[in-house]
Amino acid sequence: MTHTPEDEWLWGWDPTPGIVSVWAEPDGRVTVWRRLPTTGELVRDEGRFRPWLLLSSLEDLAHLGPRLRPEAEGPAPHRITYQELEGPGALRYLVRSEDGRVLTSAVLQGASRRLGRALGHVRELPEDTVLSLPPEEQYLTASGRTYFRGLGFDALHRLQFDLETTGLEPDHDRIFLVALRTPEGQPETLEAHGDSDAAEAELLQRLAARIRACDPDVIENHNLHGFDLPFLAHRAKRLGVPLVLGRDGAPGLRQRPSSRGAALGRGTAGRANDPMRRTRYTLPGRELIDTLDAVLRHDFSARDLPGHGLKAVARHFGLAGPERELIPGPRVHQVFLQDPERVRRYARDDVTEAAGLARLLGGAAFALARMAPRRYERLADAGPATGVIDPLLVRAYLRAGAALPAHEAGDGTPHSGAALHLFATGVAKRVVKADVASMYPSLMRQYRISPKRDRLGALLSLVDRLVEQRLAAKALARDAAPGSAERHTHEALSAAMKLLVNSAYGYLGAAGLTRFSDVHAANEVTRRGREVLWLLCSELAHRGVTLLEADTDGVYFSVPEGWHEADERRVVSEVAALLPPRVQLAFDGRYAAMLSHEPKNYALQPYDGPLVLRGVAFRSSRAEPFGEDFLRRALRCLLAGDLSGVRDAFVETVTALRRRELPTLAVTARVRLTKDAPQYLATRERRRELPYEAVLASGRTQWTPGEHVRVYRAVGGRAGLLPDPETASPGSTAGDPRDYDAEFYARLLRETFAARLVRAMTPEDFATVFAAPEQLSLFASPLAQARPVLTVLLEPGNEAPS
């Protein structure tokens, strides 16, 4: 690897291989665990580093007198040294000490005197006066080291564990079984021998001993930080069991702040103002990875998951086997008392699927840890802008000896929105997708648009190298054998680099949130983007196509009858040649038909393959399954030009509802509870809400804010609650009351789901297709000649809209 300054900004500069975990203390002690790439042997290195802070002024250290000395004189015991960094940045004094506690104490003492009030933490100082990082990040930033050099993902020793509990409230519910999957891939279970405190305590001791014996680099599970670790920590504390899970013994589980933390318990522990909701856990020598983070990151961009729970996601990605044991969560302990082997299978399946999910979706965070100076576990739940790009830029500036700017709120200039054009609605035939690869980062590179305060040009340099090296990673992935560790590593690296590249523009425009934000530069990128998008749309239109939708990701258009794929590719190539050199337009797919409903909401029927649905109008975790099933059937007919088939789908669905042939699960909505019981009960007399009424009607008096439930409207206006299908066997009808309000759901079908097809028909045809089922004989005949319609809303002109 080259060692230009720009490459060091991206990768660091210390070549130490195989780091799998770093644990640093505020007093300057650091332990580094490394797995040697050649042998897989684990090595433990102990050392010291000099903790540091960045300050805007030395005023708060003036009280040290001769104990405050220039860095050039060298470190000495009981001294704090300073180095003035170059350039105009506000944070210009790098201060160091042999012990970080001494350093922060000195700063707080001086700041308390200056402000006339006691300060307990550097976080209480304004952001424009200090930058303080966790000890591990101080060490990695200053040393130029990063995780996983020379290692592939499969070289990590990974362990998964999952708790089975008698309930969700750790104050009185117990852990009765733990499933564990060893780094060698062997699932096993540990069980409490009885239901006493002593039996549970002994189980927790065996779990800790088993983890230490397996000695994993990484511990994984789905919702690990949201449930398993906080529940385990709570029970261990109540039982007086020391949780020695790390590689260094004490301190055991430590808490760390996070934007998404535990939401444990149904009572006050789950309230929005509970600090536990902003807490995660950390251990010396092991990285704690929650696969829910990777799922949320994937679904933020793909929007293709049926839910975020382990069972639903594993089923979606094909990780769940046909014999997968499924038990509704509230019944697990009851089933264990009657059929313990069934629960053992269920728990072993959980950890096996968690391991598969971590490998499938966790590669990007693994690759990011090879670049950014942060612990692997922190990068797994970090946002790409503040969590990855900011640390890279901080390291770059300190490596260059340059002062850093402080966060600025901005001058009030609004951030202009991304370009988006809806040219036509309804059904189009012979549809082509032309993809624009990373338009905004490409424009930043093309026109060298960078933050005003980034005087080193570090952000653009990082984007340049990420783009170049991503192409190399993609090529290496293509050349590697399918399914191999090499392909997985290079694909993960490519995905991580794409994530960072596509975050650069968002970083630029996040006024007040990122260190180098510049809304004026971001608006210039947006302006250029509008020009380019309008240019390519105009050029496509001049070549005889019908534009459907365009945004910064690409353009959908319909081609004339008689065109072949070669014609479609030729048009895209011709227009691509007219765009700025770094803006790449590529042929990305062709489809038999498309329903254009609203911006970013559409349905595509490939020439060969299943229906593709995009946008919340067609895919929503809250939507009732019967409505989505109807939409899929109706859309297939609609896109084939068969309005009679749409009518049949509607009539058959209404009839099935009225005869209650559909299971109750089909009419439920999956909703998230945002209030706890006291909050809801305080307003219940004024406004009753179906989800909470359903929970109360089920006999529950407490629940956790953030919990998802399946609810429906029953006959007589009652509220009903069903178990989530993520824990129900496919096709199961056990416990199905079939007491839903059929007429309510028949109205919902027409007024909500059928309404998403309104732009594809004339008003007369829409009224005919969705007339009451008993009118079928009166209206069947006219539909034989009816066809979907396409309505052009906008024609591109010669000038881009402002």
C-alpha cells in the first residue's frame, strides 16, 4: 500500500497487522489484541499512550504555570505539554499528558474558575472550545493504527449467544436458558437447573465461563444491546454474579453512550427519558456487535425487508431452514416446561441465524474498521457522516499538524433539496432504467466542490481515493471464487467505500452536525445536479422516449414500440457521452411495464422475474398483509393490461373478507408503541387508540415503548391483538379468532389499497373495477375493452428548472 499523505488519511499509517480489539484507559494504559494473519494465533500487547485533548485556547491551563510546557521540550512526569497547530482552525492547541485524568482535571479546574461554577466533565464545555474522544479513539487516531489489517472477516473468532427468559421485565423475570454458538460454528444450550435464584446464578456463571473458554474476538446477536446484554447485566447485578466476560477480567461489562440503546422492561425502564435507552455495552478485548444495526442500515437504503426482527429477516434472506422451529415469544417458557427439546431447537436456530446475518450484512462495518480510528463495535452502529467521515478528517488534520475547525451552526441559508421529477403517472410499457452512479459525489469531484473550511482538501481527497479504490475492490471481488472468503472481503470493502462516498454530500450539507459542513457548497452541488439531470432528461426526450421519473439515482423512461434492447442501450450511451466526465450514466435494466404512482413510489414488472415494488405506497411494515397481497395480484394484472383481472382480485378479496376465509393475521397492522401505560392512560378518556386498546384488552397492563405489536379491528368496534408473525409458523392458524370487522376491511381495501391504482385508469374504469362485488354482472362487459392509461405531467424543455 502506498503511503502518500492522502492514503494515510484514509487508511492510517501504522502497518501493525491483525488488530481485533483495543482497550484503552484514561490513565494512558492500552491493551491491543491481535490475531496473526499467517497463523491465526492471538497475541496480546500492552503499552502506554499519551492521552490528548484539542483546545481552542490555553487559558484554562494557565493555572499550571511551569507544569505547562511546549511539546517540543518533550514529555516529562507531572507535565502537560502543548503543540500549536497550523492554520486558522478554532481548535488549535493539542495538549497531552501521561495521564488523561490529570489532563481533564486540569482543564476542568481552570474552566470552573473562569466560569465561576463547578464542571464535572469536558462535555459541559462548548464544542467550539474542546474536542475530547474516548481513550481508544485517542490511541488509534494518534498511532495511525486501525483494526483488521491483513485479516478477512472469516478470520475473526465470532460467538453468538441468545437469552431465553420467563418474561421481559428483569426485576422479576428470569433467564432460564442460553443458546450459544461457538467460534467453530457449533450451537449448544445452557440451562438453569431449577427456578431458584441459585439456579439462575449458576447458569450465568457457566455462561461467563463458557464465553471465556471459547475466547471470541466478537460476540454477536440480534438486538444484543437492546435486550440480551441489559437483561443479563440486570439479572447478574440482582443475583450478585460478577460478569467476567472480557479478556482482561475487570471491569466486566461497561456502559457507553449511544444514540440507540437498551429499551428494556415494560415499566419505567422502557420510558423515553430513561438513560438506558441511550446506553450500550462494551468489554475489554471483545467487540459486541448487534446485527440489528446492520439490518437497519440495509433497510434504510434497500427498503425491502418485511420487518426488522431476526425471524423475518432470516426468512427474507434465505437463512432460515425449512425445519426452523418457531414459537411465539410470550409462550417460549411455557413450551419449555412441556417440551424442552423444542425450545432448545428454537434457541439454537436463533444463534445460527444471527451468525449468518452477521456475515451477510456485517461486512461493511468490518471494512470501515480497517479505515476509521474507532472500535469496530462503535462503527457498527455509527452513522457514516459523524461516525466515520468525521473521525477520518480529524485524524487527517492532526497527522498534517493542522488546526481543526469547530462545529458551526451555519448562517441560516437553507439547504436546497435534491432534484426529483415526476414526468408521467399511470402504466407505461417497455421501460428502461438508466442509472447515475453517485451523482453528487461525482459532481463534487468533477467541479472540485469542497467545504470552505477544509483547507487541506481532505474530504475531496478521501472521496477521490474511495472511488478509485472501490473500483479495484469490485474487480478483485469479481475475480474471486463465488462464496469464497476473498470475494466476501472485497465485496464488503466495496460496500463500505460506496457507503462513505454516498455520504460525502450529506456530510457537506449537515449544517451544525458535521465539523466541515458547508451549506453553500452543498447547494452548489445540488445546483449542478439539477443541471445535469435536466440535461440528460432533455437529451433522452429528444431521442423519442417518454420520460417517467428522474432523480439523482437515475431515470426511468418508456421506449417506442418496436425498439430492441440494442436501441435502448444505444440511447443511454449517446446521452452518457454528453455528461460531465465524472458523471457516469449506465444502462441498468429493462422492464415489460411500470406503474408510476407518485415520486419514488412505483411498481415494475420485469420481462422475466417477480414484481418489483418501491416506496411506502406499495411496501410498508404497517400495512395489513391482505391489502399488500391484493396489490401484488392486482398489479400483475394491471401491468399486463388486464383490468378484468384487477376486478377479479378485488371481488375475491372482498368476498374472502366477508366469509372470513382470510386468517386474522392477514388484517393486522404492525405498529410501534410510543407511549408507556401511564402516559396512555392519562389521555385515554379524551382519545382512545386502537393499538393500546388492543394491548389492554389482551390483559396486559404494562408494555415497553418501542415494542411492536400486531393489532386489528374486531366486530363491534373492539380492538384485537395477535402474536407477531415473526414468531409464528408460516400458514399456522393456531389461536385464530376470525373475529375481525369484515366490512371495515372491505372499505379499507377500496379506499386505501385500491386507491394506489387510481392513476392507471380513467375515472369511469376505476369506478367500474372497484364497484361493490354484487354489481359484478352489470359491469363485467365494459372491462373487456378497457386498458390502463398513462398521463404525461411534465415535458423537459431546454433549460433546467431553478
